[in-house]
Amino acid sequence: MWYTCIGTAGLVAPVVGQTLFGETGEVMVALMILMAVTSTGSAEVIAVTSILVYDIYQVYLKVSRLAASTPPPTSIIAHSHTIVNK
């Protein structure tokens, strides 16, 4: 039957959306898939950023961990604010 090949191809959700809501259902399913992919990409970016900040920046690059007797040098963020405000 025709529904056997649709099920094995992973097209059940678009077919159900089309059957129940017509062309609007197709758009809803496409929008839902787009939002899921966007959310996944956002989560990956946040994960990589947190790894960079907590495991690399704070351990190796954060210069305020020097001895208390030396004055803390300006940070990267302070330099970026100075450059942007010029």
C-alpha cells in the first residue's frame, strides 16, 4: 500500500498534517521542524560557548588570578568596550 512506503520513509508527520489541515498543516509541520532545528543549533552554540568560557578562559586566560600583590591588568572585555566606544 502507499502508506507503507510513507511510514518507512519517515513522512508520517507531514502526511498527517496535510490530511488533517490541508496546505496549512503542511506549513505547520515545516515550521515545527524549522523551530526544532533552530533550537538544536542554539543549544549547541550555548554548549560550545560555556565550554570555552569555563574550561579555557577561566583556567588559562583570566589574568585576574595572579598574585594579590600585583595590580590586576585590564580585561579583554574592558578593551573591547574601549574599542567599541571610540
